[in-house]
Amino acid sequence: MATESNNPPLLDVRNLRVEFPTRRGTLVAVDDVSFDIAPGEVLGVVGESGAGKSLTGNAIIGLLEPPGRIAGGEIHLEGRRIDNLPYEEMRKIRGARIGAIFQDPLTSLNPLYSVGRQLVETIRTHLPLSAGEARTRALDLLKEVGIPGAESRLDHYPHQFSGGMRQRVVIALALCAGPRLIVADEPTTALDVSIQAQIIALLKRLCREHGTAVMLVTHDMGVIAETADRVAVMYAGRIAEIGPVRDVVKHARHPYTKGLMGSIPNLGVRTERLTQIDGAMPRLTEIPAGCAFNPRCAERGSRCLVERPDLMPAGADKAACWLHDRGGVGRPLAKETIDA
Amino acid sequence: MLAFILRRLLQSIAVLLTVGLVAFSLFRYVGDPINAMVGQDTSMEDREALREKLGLNDPAPIQFFHFIVNAAQGKFGLSYRTSEPVGRLIAERIPATLELSFCAAVFALFVGVPMGVYTGLYPRHWSSRLFQAVSLIGISLPTFLIGILLILVFAVWLRLLPSFGRGDTVMIGWWSTGFLTWSGLKALILPSITLGMFQLTLLMRLVRSEMLEVMRADYIKFARARGLTNRAINFGHALKNTLVPVITVTGLQLGALIAFAIVTETVFAWPGVGQLFIQSVQFSDVPVMAAYLLLIGLLFVLINLAVDLLYFVVDPRLRSQGGSARVAGH
Amino acid sequence: MAARSGFSGWLHRASDSDVWWSFKSSPMTVTAAVATVLIVAIAFLSPVLAPHTPFDPATLNLIDGLKPPAMLSSDGDWTFPLGTDDQGRDVLSSIMYGTRLSLAVGFASVVVAMVLGIGLGLVSGYFGGTIDAVIMRIADVQLTFPAILVALLIDGIVRSTISVQRHDEIALFVIVGAIGLSFWVQYARTVRGSVMVEKNKEYVQAARVIGLSPLLIMVRHVLPNVTGPVLVIATINLGLAIITEATLSFLGVGLPPTEPSLGTLIRLGNEVLQSGDWWITVFPGATLAALVLAVNLLGDWLRDALNPKLR
């Protein structure tokens, strides 16, 4: 796919910063995050929970939960700045230009309304259709997401669907006004493993057919490897590495990504042991100076303790690591002993 | 669904029988019914004859059976205090209580729910904080004190509204109504506010906390992500999801209204069953107490049945599952 | 972190806790706490602080009757700052003594309800089966009837079985019992729920195996678990109990006029309200409202502070 095309990006996120004021001081949950997504492209965003990936997604759709707020940076969609729009303007973009899919299909649907009603309601909010036309479109969408017996299912309530079928309904809801971008936040995490592949395949097929770009937020590297064109790895609120998915998987440049890849079982390779990264991601209150990953890093040097690396070219990727800077990491240091 | 209603109906009958048993025990074993009915100089033989005639020597289960059969026909014997049939005493006074409770419920619902929605949607707005503070005061003021203060201000100082009684009433069959005369309507205002105030604050606080809870739900966030208008989200999605607990509490509180009418009726000298009950407690008028208890039990059961049926209208999950449980049970 | 032992350790932990933080940061709660402490202190010191002993007939003088509050009217007499009632009793002193009685009845009935509820909840949860079913059905039926009705009924039954004179003598106990009996359900449900959770835990099974009384073990584990919820229920119930007592006394089925609580004072004042002598009713009413409001504020805060989900 066109990863580095000359087309203007569909979504352009520049130096995004998300803060949470708390009684013990302000937490910076997303710090200086920049990336873009081309039309029709699937960008995987991967990281541990608390790395800031879901918050980045929420910031893009303009639904950060208070007291969280965008404290800096810009978000552009189709060339238009959207991070500072009034609520009503942003509402018109949500659903129409940006769709969203959340983690748990069991709780994403209002239990008291039939799925047909929820579809029709969304369609008519964004498109100038009559009730009858909207219902026809809703029916087509249900068929498209592969719900058997769609005609009769239209008037069923969410609790009458299985988890996988509900997530299909959620996808239909996200797609129903023809958005250019879908922010999918852990769309398969709450589902059975056997269903997960189906849903991912469905999402991928639909987006290709509709030319819709996807920002796929997940902690599952396997899903990313199968689905994404490019991948961004987040750690402690920042992007550690970003690049085409093949390069990141095969030739990870950031020690954190290397560790992450090492923890995926690889059926092709026999003797290799699964590696794991010692320690845990720091809490937002305790992010160390310098590179946030330094206490867990096997390749760190004296420079990593004091200077924070920005994204820099590293092979085909970009990585935020001094290993790829001409100046290097400085005097090598042993890994911090972790008394966990 | 039919099975569910049938089960509820059976439960209701069980509750009624329990209440009936309490009422019967009261009626039969608290104080001596014979003493209350005859004079001091009645001989032992006459007393014994009366005892036999009234069936007081029958085995207790048979007496209970007779009690229930009589109660079902509205026969509760004679009041110790006025020697009138208890059934008639209650029938005369029930319209006053029901009209008062109805007005109070309407007041509480139509003021309390909108206030709750508003404070739930804009919890940080200054007027929400004001409503919250006022509601806390409303919950802390005992009903009778609210009544007295209203009387002091509107009846004693401003002389705008009457402080006691129902005003002029019109008889429609056996039902006396205060809805059809100007003075009857005016007389309803202060007692209705007094009686409804507690329920109003309760409803407001309930709707508020339910709204706050629902607004955090995933489907609300998803509805926002779908770009629905605030109007559709707040009233279409959020408010409807708060309805089940609101219906539950409104149902329970309707019963409580009728019971709290005791206090309001005392403050405003309102000629309803509550006032009758208080007089019967003060005079140990056991037949009236027993009958009142059964009446309240019956009203509670009817209200609960109505509430159960309303759940089916509101919540589709109950319609298909056969309704194993109330969604937001207590 | 090494835990400091004893009182200083407790003090340190308490002052560092979220509960204390939320207390300090809510001026309303602090005000309510101060008000509660103040009212309780004044009430219990009323024999020392009150300017008059209002219910000693020897000290009353009908000439002092119906004096308006001195601070609001030039007709008043500064020995009676809040005026007098028709018998010449000092309203301020009546309120102080009345508050003491209202508080005593409130506390006592909460204790009765708490002991009864915790006991029945433990029994119900531990034994289960028929005992549990019976207790919980009684709770269900009772819960459909408002507490005030239950209390009225209990009072009515007691009245029909004993003489009027005897009733006046034991009125205090009757009313404490009646209110206590009408508030036990919530405690029982909370404790029962906690017992049901603990019952199936391994340590209880283990205790049984090594021959310890599992009931005893559970009491030791369950009670600390329910301290928070029980405290919240108790605080909220204290407000309710005070209101219930006042209401019963207002209805004339509570405490007799010889021993007036705030509710009785309001009833006595209400009888002369039509003539415009408002102070006899309004001052005890305001005291009652302030007391209950302060207690409710504390209860609300406690509930929110101990239940982080609601924050």
C-alpha cells in the first residue's frame, strides 16, 4: 500500500499533548505525539495499557473525558484543523467523517433501543434521508457486515445478539454515514479468540471497499502484523517507533519494540526463547528523566538518563532512541536492577 | 412474560396474606375485643355467649379465614371509638387521602424529575449546586415542619391559603372530590406541597445520580462518537435508561406518600384515612388500625404490580427473558 | 514503608488518608461536623448551660407567658432570649433540653437497629436456608412499609396492651424500640451480603477443618469489612431516627409533654401558631432542621468518601 505517498494526509496529528490535572499535580498522558494517516491506510497503534494510545484516539474524535484535555499540538482532518472546534462543529464531524469503534460491543449499544433504530438514528443525523430510505440503508449495512437474516434482525434488541454479532452491528454503526477515517479502539479485545479474526478480516475488507482509513489501537501485535500498513509503538505517552509494519516487525529499531517483538511466539522459528522485558512501564507520575524507557533498557548509556530522544530516522523507520543518533548513547550502563 | 406476571401475582397474594395475618393478630389478640364492645356490667355468661356468637372460640385458622373473607367484603367490625362500621369510616375518608396523595405525586414527579435531569446533565453549574443544596434541606426538614412553616407563611402571615380542611367538596356517587370547587383546589395546594416535598427531593437526587451514572456508560460515549445531537443523547438515550430505577422508586414512594399522608393530614386537619389512623392509635382503636394496615398493604401490592408491568414497557431485556429480575433491584 | 505503631502511627495514617483529605477539602463538611459537635455538646451540657429549668413547675410563672424573643422585639425580656411559651417556659432552655432528648432517642434507636440488624444479618447469611429466607422475607415486607408506619404500629400495639400511665413512664423505651425495629433491615442486608461473600472463602473452610468455630472467624473478618457501609447507614439513619422521633412526638404518640423532645415542643407551639406566636414553633423547628441537616451532610460526605466509585 501507499505508505509514503505524495498525497496530502487524511489525518495529521502534530505534537499532540494530553494532560490530566489531578490533585497531586498535572499528569502528561500523551506527550508530543506526531503522526499522519493517508487515505485508505491502516495505522496500527500498539502499546501497553496506559501508554496513551486510547487517549490519542479519544483526542482525535474529540471525546477526551474530563478532566483530561488537549494541552498542546494540532489535529488536522482533510486539511481542516479539528482539535479546537466548538462542540457542535465537532459533533457533525463525528460519525460523518470519523467513525469510532470501542472495545466492548456488549456495552457500546443502548440496551433499550433496537439496532435498527440506532442505525436509522445515526444515518438520519448525518444524511438527508427519509425514515424509509434510512431504514433501507440500515438493512444494507447489516447485510454488508454479515449479519444473517438481516431483515428480521433489524428490529431486534442488542441483548438478542451474540458478542461477535454485536461488534458487527457496532461496525455498521461506525460506517453508516460513510466516514473517511475509523478510530478502532481495541475492537477485538473483548471477543472470543475465534471471533477476533473474523472481525478483523471484516473490518479490513470493509475499509478497503469503502476506501476508509483506520487507526487501529490495540495491545495485540499479532492483530497489527496482520492488518496494518504502518505501525506506531507507544511507550509512556510518547511514540517510541513508527514505520511500515514489515520493517518494524522484522527489524525493530527501538529496544522497547525489540522486546515487544521478542514476546510474540513465532511458529516459524524453533529454538528461540520468548524474551520478556523486565519491569513495568512507569506510572505517569514517575516518568524518569531522559528516555522514559531507560530503566528497563539493556542498551542504555549515560546520555539516556539525561536527554530525551525525539523520533529520528532509523533504517526504514523512525525511532526515538539515541542508538540511531550520530552521538550514540554515551557511556554504556548496566540495566537498572529491578526489584519487582 | 405471562409466567412472570402470574408469579408476581402469587407473590402479591402472599404479601397480602402476611399483612392480613399481622392485622388479624392485632385485631384478635391485642386487647380484648369483647371488653371493647360491651359495658362494665355485662355478666360473664353474656360475654361468653357473645364470644361464641362472634366465633372467638373457634380455632385460630378458622377465625383467620373468617377475618380474611370479611375483610375482602370490606367488613372490619365496629370502631371501638365511634361504634360505626370501620368499612364505612374508611370509605368516607379514602377520597380525601387519595386526592391529596395524587396531587403530591404529580407535584413531586413534574418538578423533581426535570430538576434531577438538569442537575445530572450540568452537575457543575451554579444552579445545579443550588438545587442540590435546597434538596438536602428538603430531605432534612421533617414533613410536619414543612407543613407548619407553610401554614405560618401562607395562612397566618399572608392569609392567602387555608390552613386546614378540604374546603368545599362535591359528591360524585360515594366519592367526595375537592377538585371541582375553587376552595377545594385552594385547600389542596399547601398539603400537596408538604406531602410531595420529600418525594420531590428524593426523586431529584435519584434522577441526578442515575443520570451521572448513565452519562458515563459506554453506549453514551458511543452515541457521542456517532455524532448524535446532545438532545438525542440526553433525552433519547440517557433519560430512558434512568427510567427503570426511577419507576421503582416512584412506585415505592407512592406507597410512602399514602403513609406519610398521616403526618400531613394531622398538620392540616385533612379528613383522610391517615388522620383516622392516628386517632385510632391514640385511642387503641384496634379494628381501625387493622383495617388501615390491610388497606395500605393492598395499595402497596397494587402499585408494585403496576410497576412490574411498566418495566416490560420500558426494558426490552425483560420482555424476552421472561423477566427474572428487576434490573436495578434494591 | 515501616508502619509506625500505636496511636502516632494511626494518627499519621489517618492524616495521610484520602478520607481525611476529602474531609479537609470540603468546607461544607467541616462546617457540618463543627455544627454537629457544637449542638451535641450544648445539648448534653444543658443542665449546666440552660438559663432556666423549664420543666420544673416550681420555677414557672404564668406572668412570663408568651413573651416574644428579646432579640427581636422590645416587648421581650432578656432573661428569655428566645421568648417564652404560654406557660411561661423559656424557649431557649426548652430547646436545649429537648435537643438532648431528641439526640438520646436518635442515638439509642440507631444502636438498637444496628445491633439487631448486624445480628440478624450474620445469622441470615451464615446459616442460609430457611432461617435466611424467613428473615429476608420479613425484611422485604417491612421495607415496603415506611419506617414511620412501622413505628406507629408498634407504638399502637404497646398502647393497647398497657395502661396510659404506664405508657407515659416507659414512653422513652417504647419509642426507641419502635424506631430501632423499623430501621434494622439495611444493616441486615449489608452484613448478610458480606457474610455470603466471606463464607465461601478458603480461610473459613480451613478454620472449619482445624476445628475452629467458623462463625467466630467470620465475625472477625466480616465486621471490619462492613464497618464502612454500616457507619454510613448509621449516620444517615441517625438523621432519619431524629426525624422519626420528632414526627411521632409531633403526632402525639411519642414522648409525653412532661418530657418534651424537639418534636413535642413543635407540637405544643403549633397549637398556638394561629394566634401568631411563631417563636414557640419556629425556634425548635430551626434547631431540629439544623441538627438533621448537619448530620445528613456528614452522612452524604461519608458515603462519597468511602465509596470511591461515586467520586
